[in-house]
Amino acid sequence: MNLQNIFFAPGKTAGCIVLFLLLNSFLILPTASAQSPLPLGSVTGITQLHTCPAGYFQGASCFEATVSCPNTLNIQVTYGLTNPAGIPRGMVALFGGAGGTQPYGSGTQSQTFSATYVQAGYQIVQQAWASDWEDTGITGGKNVKTAACRPATLLNFFHQTLYQGDGGMCVQGASAGSAAVAYSLSWYGSSNYLDKVELLSGPVLSDIELGCEVPNAPPVTVCAAGQFGCDGAAWIDKPQYVQGAQIGVGRWSGHQCQQGNRTSMASNTSWKAMSVVDGTSGANIFYPQTAMAGWLCSNGENNSAAEGQIFYSQFTSGTQTAKYSLTRIDGCAGPEGVDAGTTPSGESGFVAISTDMTDSVAGCIKRH
């Protein structure tokens, strides 16, 4: 089409076409990421183990590998793949909490998720890092966003080498595992292939500054009235890291978290810059081919709901995701046990989450 002819042709038709093109350009622009994804690393030295370590699903095939990423030390990882009977409906990668040094599956509830997904016809893959994935291992170069290249690279590796391609490519992350998934979506391009994500009790690294800074940041309202996609009444949660989490975050970030009478401007600025939600326009928050569900505890025993809210508040329209929901969970077992709590409709958290993942319409189905 010759744009010169459009702009200079006489009559109303040309003007309408120009207006149409201009309007559509404004409609398209917000759906694009503000910048290219951060670079991924590589997975090398893959060696199959004779037996799986404790915590992997029974019948899994386990492997060791090395993950290399820019500006981090190499890190070892063990991953275990379990295939269902028959042709898989897709793959569910499971990312556990804290430093990710135990496979998502070493606890009773996680084994139940694993069993449910395998029985529903999905491949599952679990992993455990040799040390905390959030710590780059470089003195003077601690940066959680940089370290998030590791789970993002591993997730991409699962997609490229283990996923069979006929069904959904999906992931479930709990606590810091949900942060690993959020970094992968927002900064490392995983929305280009992920079809469904379940984020449990987090992402807990959405705004590290708010969790660490002293004096303390004010409380956060979760699911305020009218917030897009929320299921359940609003509640208040404090964003501060507690119960020892502040020690781990301090170690990962290279700045003492929740310490002293006042944190420095340098620490506050550094924490913000390495957060999932870093206050810039660089993150991608448009996943039109990825369905996403968040699940947050209402008991206020730690900051997982407040930190999660910071991430979820970015989602204000159905055009940003293939499907979206954020559910309040009451009666959690401890600060993050969403599986043991209940939804606003009285359904068990475990049933609601696993049903959402396995649903034949809204769940882990191929969208790419």
C-alpha cells in the first residue's frame, strides 16, 4: 500500500483510512514489551543419574546439569522428569520456594500436586539447585534480577528439550518459585512459549525495596474494591520480610534487609532495580497467549500477599493475558499454605489450584 497516496488523496475515504491507521497504532503499542528480553544463559554438562535424590516424584528420571548465565557464577542443578501414561497433554514445570535447593515435591502437598498432574496426563519436571538461585555468587555483584536468568534459562531448556510440543507448556511456582516465574515472564521472554502459570503465595520478590527498607513501608491493600480479576474481599498485608526471610533476601541482594534505623539510599535504589516490578517501563506485562492465576493467603503471617499484590496490580485489563484471576485464600496452613486453605466459594485451595491447571478450557492447554 502506498502511504503517500493515502495521505494526499482527496476525499473523505483517505482521511478515514489515515484515522483508522493512527488509532490502530495507538491500540497496538501498549501490548508490546518496552524492551527486548534480557539474555538467557545455557544448560550444559547434562548427565543422567542412576537414581533420583529424595523428594522427586516416584518414577522420575533425574539428571544433573550446569546452568551458566551472564554476570553470575555457574550453578549446578538436578532436575527430574516424570512422564504420564500415554500421550502427554502437556508439561507442568514445578518451581519450589526459598532458594530452590529442594525439589517442589519434597513435601506432602507438593507430591499431591505432582501426582494429580501426572494422573491428569501431564509431564512434570522438578528441579533443585546446588545453592540458592537468587545469589549470583559474585561479591559486589549481587542482583536477584540478574540471578533470575538461571530459572528462566532452565525453564526455556525444559521447553526446548523435554516438552513434547503437543499440549500446553505450563509452570507452577510457590513463594520464591513464583518470583522465579514472574521474573521469567517479565524480563526473560518466557511469555513467548508459556501457556499457563499458577503463582502460589507470591511473587515474593515483586518489590524488594518495600520489603527491606527502614523505616518500614506502609501496609498494602490486596484486592482493593474493583481490582481487576480478584476473587474475594480486600485485606491488608504488611510488605516487610519477616521470619528470617529478611536474612536470605539480604544475602541474595548484597544489602542488609530490615536492619538498622534507616537503610541507605544506595540500598533502596539497588533493591528497587533488582525487583520484578522495578519502577521502570522495561518489564513486559503483556502475555496475551499466557493464562495466569495467583493465589494469596489472607492471614497476614508474612508479606507474600503484599508482595504478590504489587505484581498483580499491574494487570488491569483482559487484553494483557489469555485468562487471569487472583484468588484470596482463607485458613492457610502457615503463612503460605494456600493448598490447605479455602477459596471465597469454600473450595479447597488444592482442588481449586489443581483444577485450574488441568481445566480443558482455561488451564494448561496449547496457546502458542
